[in-house]
Amino acid sequence: MVFMRKVVFFIIMLGGMALAFYSPLQPSALAQQPTGSVPTVTGTPQGVIVALYLDRPQEDVYSGPSSYLYPRIGVLLAGQEMPAYGISEDGNWVQVYYPGVPDSVAWVYAPYVKIVKTGQLPKLDTPSTPTPASTPIVDINPTLVAAFVTPVISTRLPTFTPPPQLIVATFSDDVSVANRIPMGLLIFGFGFIGAFGTLISFLRGR
């Protein structure tokens, strides 16, 4: 009885292993081969090609033909080539292909670029200038303005007082003063008399 159980257990294990390694055959799918010829992509002519001069490391490009009226949108590097679409009405700016900006166009100053592939550049109309971010207020409330304006109170100018008359000292020509004995002569005379008296007293004492 025990032997039969072992045989049945062994058969079950062999059946499980056979099921584990069994895989149904996958039908091979054949891909449909395309018929006909595949068209080739051909390039379109680029027209005029311009390049930035090598002696200029880089130059700014703008959204319009002016560096004052239009914002800067990128730069061109020395020797960089790009297709040109046209020239401004005054002949000072060239419109070039510049990806990554609106309409993929930009304007570069004409004296900074040279023509690599010649062609005819048409005259282009000047694009409209960008709208400013804020518009000035035209109608201003006078009451609001008066609240921030400091009134200037007029003051009376000070009155001018003339200075007192300048008195210039003058020397008198009085004759009585001129006839007087000089004070220095009197002092010298009294000193001489005193010295003479001292000398007499010294001589009498001997």
C-alpha cells in the first residue's frame, strides 16, 4: 500500500514538471511588406544667406528694425549663418530666420552681417511697435492731486534798512598843538638833569 502511494506521488510530480516546462507553439506573424516606392524629402532653396562678421563676437537681434523701439530677443555669434527674408525700408536692418521667437524672425543691424549667398532682398514693412505694459492715466482727479501737493505760501520780502553813515577820522591842523614842546624832548631833558645831579653828588662824596 505504501509502495503504491509512492508511485502515485512520483507520477503526479512528473506530470507537474511536464506542465511547467510545456509552452504552446506561438504562430509566427508575417509582417506585410509595403508596396510602391517611398518618396524622398528634398530641400527647398533658402534664398539669401547672411552671416555675422568674424570680428564681432556676438550681436543682439531685436523684434523690429530698431534697438530703441523694439525689445532684444536674442543674440547671434561670430560667423553664424542664417537665411535672410528681407531688408527694412531704410536699408539699415535685415530680417533673418531666428527659431524660438514669435514667427521665428528677428532683425539684425545690416552693417554687422555679410551676404554669403547672393540674392535679392525685398523691402519689408516696419512691424508695429509693442504695446507698453502700462498706459499713462490721462484723466487725473484734481482733488487727489491737491492732496499730494504742498501749497507754497508767499511771504513778504524784508524791507531794506540803509547802513549808518561812515565817519572817517581826520587829523586836525591846530597851530597851538604844533607849537607845543615835544614830550620826548621833555623826557630827555629831565633824564639829563637827573644824570647830571647824580654825577655831582658822586663827585662831592669823594
